[in-house]
Amino acid sequence: MALNGYQWNHNNGFNMDTWTLPVNFTYSIDRKYTLQIYGDDTDGNVAEPLILQYWVGPQQDFTWDDALIYMVMTDRFVNGDLSNDMPIGNTSQGADWMGGDFAGVTQMINNGYFTDLGVNALWLSPFNTAASGTGTSGDGQHEVSGYHGYWPVEPRSIDPRFGDQYDLWDLVWAAHAAGIRVIGDFVVNHVHEDHPYYQNNPEWFNQGCICGEPGCDWTEERLECQFTSYMPDLNWKNRNASEQMIEDALWWMYTFDLDGARIDAVKHVDDLAITNLAIRVNEEFEVDGVDFYLKGETAMGWAGHDLADNQDEYDMINRYIGEDGLDGQADFVLYHAVVDNVFTSGSMDYQHLDYWTNRSTDQYVEGATMVPFIGSHDTPRFISRADPGTSDAWNQWSEDGLPGQPGTQEPYDTALQAFAWLLTTPGTPMIYMGDEYGEFGGADPDNRHMLRNASEQNSREAALLENVSELSQLRQSLEPLRRGNYTSLGATTDTLAFARQTADGSVIVLLNRGDSSAGFSIDLSNLAGDWSSPIHLDMFGNNSLQSGSVTLPANSVAIYYADFSGPDPPPPGPDGHCLIVDNLTVNGTLFVTLDLVNTCAKDLNYPGVNATADHSGVSGFLGMMEWYYLIWPDHTYPYEWQLTLDPSIPNGTNITLTFEAAILSCGPGSWHECPNSTLTYEFTVGDDPSGNVTGNQTGNQTGNQTGNQTGNQTGNQTGNQTGNGTGNQSGNGTTEPEPEPEPGTELVCTDGDSKMADDGCNTCTCEQNQWACTEIGCNPPDDSNGGQSSDPAGGFDFANSLRLGLVVLLLLGLITFGLMAFRRSR
């Protein structure tokens, strides 16, 4: 179907009143199409072409929340054309060209590998012609090639070792026909020293130090330092350099009909570089509402258990995201928080996993499409990191000893838990090629083996691939797993329960990483969807949920789904008065106790307390709502805090502490009204102590309590909450602010029985057929920071409407109308 050369004016349907012309198309293939409109007037004045991109078929309702991205390092994927193999031969082991090419990627598209895996977006490593020789690695001892594509020596030419322009066109054409989007990888921070831009325009480049060397910090010198001596660093403040780099990027995007771009090393270029690139992309490719996805790489770490410790990490990633910036970035904070500390080392529990998953939903720019991942081309292979039988996962070179194929089931069980979380968690997940079956390997370049086919995989790898494919297919078929809000349902050392909810239904995900079976009891009454059936089938395994309860075997996963095939959920009742703060006490050492009370005969979901001080010198509050999953009718949760005062606070300073009863996501359209109970306590630094001061709060009154406090308190204590027997107090006095639900009536037992509590350090005994657990705080093991740097939005807005109007105004004479359905000829 084509309308190349079609012309129209007021004589063939053009409406001069509305400046529109109806055009009817018919399509034989569901895929992506590009419509280009060219215009000129009778004087020969030519308008800028208008590019309209759109999809026909099921993909037209796609958003990037629906994507599952698969990262392909082209040279290490599949060799589809032996004729373009050109190894160098004098590199260290694993650092030469190995023959993967565009033909190999196209072959895997056509044989259904990605479709079977549930993948609908491919991220391809850079296309540019790369350096032909070798360079010295970061340790100064090994010779490596530019097979990865991050050493460009030409701005607009394809490396012949990958194929030619027709091979890339074939790849994109095949991908679009399969409903798969293609993301290009753009190197904007640097070039190789053999690049003509550096040879001809040295003034375009910074003359900085080498990143990571003494006196050249990766962050402090991030805008001017060079990754290596042979990789000159672009100066985006130079207008000629910045304009040229943007034009080159747009050329690749347009010429090869790309759907998105991954921007390499974002934090190493000026902020305006990202803004200018994003604005131009929006102007060129998002005129008709199709979202061209811009994903960034801003390599950050995880700085500790407290949210405040990680604020700089979140801020650095956030600074590049927005309407005139990136659509999202790789979620490095989440990677280091949970892959380093939960999945591969096992040093932290599933409460930690739940907490940091929640933080990725509320710490990034609203509307950002973040990319969680468990492995990448810059990190050692997940399966080797999770293998307890090896200590060489971080080795790079053969002389150091490299990890081999794991010999036990344990790392594959861990990988299943990690993938079950990754493919059901919020965001647009990314799979690094080979991780789907558990490819092994150490650090770069050993993490970049060639992809192995089914005949080269053992039974454990084949089973993991089958499970990952099933999870990915479930993600594609169940909308809540792609677009739903994250709702915590409970977490212990080895178990996690959460839901993904939309207006149309919800999915429950249960994980058990333990070596023994574990029971779950889920309150279904407040989940979106009709959960009234007594039995819900497990969509991943064979563990049916019966009246909200199920026991999962060791190392297992279960997934359940319900939509609103039944009646709509009831509106929230008038319950804003039910949750109150009461019985506040503050003693002379600033030890604070408080009760959170449910005064009504109904369950309240996600209750908590917002505790704050009006002076920054007061520490001891978490700085966020401290909440529980549920409070039962007529039930009380006790809170306690040990506050300290900064010694610099002058005597005579008046300080007010405020305690508010709160419910997560309360208000109109939610399950509960917002509470209206608040208590305050006022004291003066340096006055005589007043002892314990108590007060009572009921109904919807607001109470004020006053007292005097002596001295500037010092120390580094954090009190344990005792309402549920948890506290997660670490060695440095910080806390993981996610209290467990109370034991409640989850299990039925026989009087006299005993067991270890879920926190691993308390004991439970059976009394009157219910478990009663001691409530002594536990100290989890210390952890370390895993962060380190890596190496080398869309609607039809006013500006676009104005531009379109200007183009149409030029159509007073002869207008040439062309449709390009991404056709090409050899």
C-alpha cells in the first residue's frame, strides 16, 4: 500500500475551514508504518517534512510499561553470516571479535525465539564502525578489541563485521513484523581517537584526566575525564560538537526506523546535552503521539539501609528524566540494593527486597519508565554470582581463574526467584542475553560469551529457560503485571507476597526462597478484582489458593489473577475517625512511646504513623510513614523512638514533635477515608526535665502536649518497634522501615507446640490453638555498598499542532503527499 506522489488541494477534498483532508488507508500487515508529508507552495518554498509514525494492529495500544527489553551485544549473539567474520587475533582471551551479526539477530527474530520468550523490545549494542585494532584494558596489561561497539570511529557508517545497511533494514523490518520494537545504543560521551571528529576538530573535546586515576574521581570529574587515553571526551558545551552529535543520532533513528534509544554514560555529559537531544527527538518523531523511548545509563550505587543515605543516588538518576529529558533509566539503585544484597549474596531478607522495590515506585520522577534488571554487559553473570560453590565471579582473565558452569541446583533456584521478581515488578524489565538460561561468566569480558543454543544447554539451564519464558508470557498476558500498582502483602526472611493492581483486576505474586515449605495467608477483601471464589488456580505452578491461604514448597513461585467479573468493590465507609494516635509519652532522655489504635469494628489496611520534628537537629524518626499491612478491629500497635538532639542546637530553642495517624493511599476512590487524629509535644532545649508526659487522643480531636526537656542529647540509637516483633536494627543504628504484620491468626496449631519465628531469632509457642511469638528485636547482618560506575513522554501538544498548521498553510499550491511504509530496494 502506498500513496507516493499523491497530491491534493481544495479541488479533491481538502477542507479550507478545518485545514484537514481525510485519507483512507488499507493494510495487509499488522506492523509499524511511517507517513511522510512534504509541502511546497507556488513560489517553490519548501516546508520541513512532517514524519508521522504509527502502528497498526495489537501493538497500537502499546505503552513502554508493556515492554520486556532484551539486550543484544551483537558480536556475541548469533553468527548468521560467516562471510563478514574478521577477528583480529592478537587480543586477550574473550576480547576478540567472535562473529555475531545482524543476520544472526534477524534469524532469531524469524524463528520465534524472542516471541517465545515474551520479548517485545530489542536493545542492540552500537552499530557504528568501531576501531579496527586493539586497546589496552583498564588494568594496563591486556589487549582488547572494540567488538562491543563503544569505540566508534565513524559517525554514520555500520561496522562491516555486523553487516551492511540492508542487513540492519532487514532486522528492523522483521522485528516490526513480529511486533518487536528496536532500541539503538548511542555513544554520546566520547569517540575513539581514530574518529574523524577528533582528528579534524580537536577543539570539540575536553582535555581531562583519566577517570578513576588518583585525583580524577568518577563523579567529581565526570564531565571532563576520559574513560581511557584513546577515548577523547566530547565537550557538549561546544555548539558545533553538540549539534553534530544530535544530527547524527537523528539520522540513525530516522534512516533505520528505530523505536527508541539507549543513551550511554549519561552522567558524563552536560545536562543540556540530554535536554537538547530529547527535545529534538520529540519534535521529529512524536508528532502523532507515538512514544519514542529514551532510556539512559546513569551508573549509581546503593549507599546503605536508610533512604536518606541513597538520596544522592536517586537525585543523580532523576536529574535527567522529565518531559524534556529521558523517559526513564536503568534502575541501578534497585540493582545494587537487591541483586547484590538479596539474590546473589543472600545477606539480606525478603523484607529488604520488598522495601527497596517499593522505593523504586516512589523515589523517581512521576511518570518515569524505569528499567529494573538482574544482569548486564557491565556486571558479572548473575548465575555465577549466585553460585555458592565459586569465589571467582568477579575475575576477568583466564590467568586469574574464571567461573565455570555451576554444578548444583542452588544458583538456578536463586535465578528463578530473581526472574519471578523481575518479571512481575513495576517498570520495564530488561533481560541481558543468555541470562534467561543461566549463562555463566565473570567480569567483562568473560560476561560476554556467545549465546548458546538449546543443544548446548544442560537440563538445569533448559528448565530455567522454560520457567523464564512462562513468566514472561504471563507478564504479556496479564495487564496488572505490566501496568499495575505495587501493593505489599507481607514479607519475612524467605517469603514475599505482593500484588499488582489496576482498575480492572489484580495479580498476586508469592515467592518462597526457603529450603522448606512456607504458609501464606492473604487478605483478599481489599484487592481489585473478584476474589470471592474459594479456590484460585496457580497460573505458574500447581499450588491453588484456597480462601486466601496456601502452602508453597521450598524454592517456589505462585501467581494468581482475578478481574472484575463479579460485582464492583464497595466504596469506603465513613471510617476517618477510626484510626487514632494515643497514649503519648516522652521522658527526660527523649525516649518516645505512642499507641496507634483502631477504635472501630473493622479491619484497616496500611495504617501507620507520620512522626516528625520541626527542627532538623532532631534525629531518630525515619523521615517517612512507618506503616503496617493491617490493623485488626479494636487493636493497638505500640510505637517507640529514641530521639537525639544535635549538640549545636542552642539552649532555649523550642521544638515541636508531631504524630499523625495515617493510611497509605487513603481518600476519595480508595478503600479508607484519611484519618484525622494528631498529637503534638512541645519542649524547650536546656530547661529542667519534666519527666514523663502522657496524653490521650480520641475521635477526631487534635491534642497538644507541652513539657520541658533538658540537655542536648547525643548518641546513635534507634528504637525497635515491638508491635510486631521486628525492628531490623542494623549495626550502625539505622533501620529498614518496613514493619512486618503481626503474627495474628495466620496459623492454627496444637497447644504446647513451638517453632522458630519468621525473623529467625525469636520463638513461638502455641497457646489456645494460636501461635504466640516473643517480641525481641533482631539484628540483621551488616551489608556493604555495591555501587560503582560502569565503563565506557508522548502526546500531541500545542507546539506540534502549530508546526502542523504551518505546514498545511504551505499547501495552498501543489502538495505532494508520500507514504513510506519503510520500503527499500537493494
